Amino acid sequence: MNDVFRELRESLAQGLPVVVATVAATRGSTPRRPGARMLIRADGTFSGTIGGGCGEAEVIYEALEAHKDGRPRLVHVDLTNPIDGDDKICGGVMDVFVEPIIP
């Protein structure tokens, strides 16, 4: 069984809220394709990946915000423009659906 789904099942069985982030759409070169998932806990720990790096950090930040307000969101992750001189390897764009799941 996929680690994300195993972690989801275990968290819900324990009554712990989680956020699931799913790559909904991609354009250009991205680290993961639509359907890639990660689970983020309220303490910031996670299971799975949507590609790592600053794009994943942006999604984790939004997931922690979703833990606070309980609202889903669509996160637009732009991997095309360098930030602070860092070169982006992928050069594409991902839309990631961030969904709180509360037992």
C-alpha cells in the first residue's frame, strides 16, 4: 500500500487531522506528475513527496495554513524563475490541491 494512504489511514484511526497535497496539473518540466501526493501533519512532518525543494516547501507552508483554517486551497508552484539566484532545475509549473482531512 502507498505510504501516503497508509499514513492517512493510521492518522484518521488515531483521530489526528492531516492535509493531503495532490499534484493536480503540470505544465512544462516538473519533478512529479499529476496524482503525486504527500501527507502533511500539523507538526510539519510529512509522508510522500511532490518533488522536494522550494516548491514542496511552499506547499508544506500552505498545508500548515490549511491545518489552521480548515480550508482547502489550490497552490500554484512556479518552478520557472530563479529566486535569490537559485537556478531551478525543472522549469515547469505545478498546481497542487491542498486538502485538510479532519476525522
